[in-house]
Amino acid sequence: MATESPNTAPEAPARPVLEGRVVPPGGAEAQDLARRLALFTVEAPRRRLADLVVPDGTRRQIAALLTKIRYHHVLYEDFGLGEIDPYGGRTAINLYGPPGTGKSFAAEALAHELGLGLIRANYAEIESKFVGETAKNIRAAFQKAREAQALLFFDEADSILGRRLSHITQSTDHAVNVSRSVMLLELDRFAGVTVFATNLAANYDTAFIRRILGHVEMPLPDAAGRRQLWRYHVPARMPVQLDAADWERLVTETDGLAGGDILNSVVAAASAALEREGPACRITLADFLAAIQAAKRAKAVIGRPAA
Ligand SMILES: Nc1ncnc2c1ncn2[C@@H]1O[C@H](COP(=O)(O)OP(=O)(O)O)[C@@H](O)[C@H]1O
Ligand SMILES: [Mg+2]
């Protein structure tokens, strides 16, 4: 993975003056920046694209996006596309779909595939936890990604990608517009890869649409997908007592559920068997069915996969 080199960040051509002043380097400001940079840690990605369960069309779309990113330099400089495609610099990907369908998994696998580190920035958290500080934290996230050569993953990015507000009534609305403007500026000057994850694809701000290389749908898995997900999430060493018909039962029972629910069901079923029989246990179909029912109930109540 990339080592940190603090001086690789290129200066912006024209420094944005969004808070009414240009921030000088050094002193208290430098300390403030160091503190913000520390909010974002760089991980070595471990998930593999080969393990991601998606429909064939989605897999082909991801492969095509990876090619565009890998050969960006060739396309836009060597082949001269940069002269005719004004938005050619974009390398942001938006993954959208219901909770638990593998968006975080895919972001990590993309980083792995591209040989990049991974920075997870939970956008909803940046926005709510750091009121009024959002813009500065967004800039810090991009700077850290630049320094560490990391893929920058903005999870729960629904609010940032939505329409900017045109009738500003409250100061919070103003803050939202400022952080969106900062996000757009940073996306434009960032040469690395950004991935957004959203639950909803509707109502995108056109300014973001232009900067996004591709929108990738992460749907709920069909029966074939769930069959693969069950196989992937039950390791060969796990002591399960299931025949071929039982495995099919698991596939049909989880219709409407996501990969995240299947993972949770496996953990819950195995835990129930352990609780009953200890480490020499057998995990039965009944354990799995009970866990699946619990996952369905949790989803009905809070609309998210069971924790
Ligand atoms: N499409 C998928 N392919 C493989 N595993 C998946 C998939 N969807 C979900 N999972 C499993 O569920 C877990 C949680 O999924 P996650 O990526 O966090 O979903 P999301 O970010 O869309 O809410 C993953 O770590 C993985 O084990
Ligand atoms: Mg996620």
C-alpha cells in the first residue's frame, strides 16, 4: 500500500474562499488541519471483486469503469480525449441500492483492484457530528486520500448528491449548499478515485451527475445470487447439517433479503447452535430458519438488516 508523503498535494489553481478568507499554512491552522486529517484512517482493502455477488450486467459495468480508471491517462492524454471531453477528469463512482446489498464491500474491492488504500468517510456522520465544520472535513478527507493514495469512499452520501437548495431559508440550508460546493470543487481537483454509496438514486443534483463516471446499481439478489451468497457466507469448516434441499430452502426463505441479512443470519444461526451445544455443535436448518425470521422481523421494524 502507498506510504504517506505529505507534500504530494497539488495546490488548487485558484484557492476557494468559501468562508470569506484564505487559510494560511502554519500555526493553529496547521494544528487544526492535522486534527482533521487524523479523523480519516487509511485501511488496506481485503475484499475481492471476485467475491462480490452481482448480476452479470453490473459486473460488466464495474469492469468497464475499472478500465476507464486504469487507462484514464492513456485515454485523455495519449489518445487526446482530454481536448474534446471537458468532464473527462471524472473518476467518481456512485453505488446505489438498498442497505446490505454490498456497496461497502464493492468500494473496498474496487480499492483492492486498483491497488489503492481505502478511506471510509461516512458522509452522514461528517455532516451531523461536525455541524459547521463539514466543509473543512470534506477538504481534509480529500487531502488525506491524496497523500495516502487512497480511494475515498463516502458512505451514506444521499444528502450530498441530492439537489442543491435554491430557496435558502435557514442557515443550515446555507451550510448544506456550502458543503456541496466544496465537494464539487474537491472532486474537480482530485486526481484519485472517489466512490459514493447511496440508498436512493433519485433527485441527483445535475452538477454531481456530470462529475460521476458511472452509477452502479446494487440490487437485492435474485435466487441465483442468494445461492452464491449462502455458499460464500457459510465457510467449509462451519459444522452445518444441511442437505441439498435444505440449502434450497435457505435460498427461497431469503427472498427479498440482502447479502448483509444472509451474513447476519449465518452468524445468528451459528451462535444459537453454540449456545445450545458448545463448540462441538451442529448448526441445523431450524437454526438458520429461526435466524432468517429474526432478520425479516428486524427489517420490517427498522427497515435495515438486523445488526
Ligand atoms: N453483493 C454482495 N456480495 C457479497 N457479499 C455481500 C453482498 N452484499 C452483502 N454482502 C455481505 O454483507 C455484508 C454487508 O454488506 P455491505 O457491503 O455493508 O452492504 P451495504 O454497504 O450495501 O449496506 C458484506 O460485508 C458481505 O459479507
Ligand atoms: Mg455500507
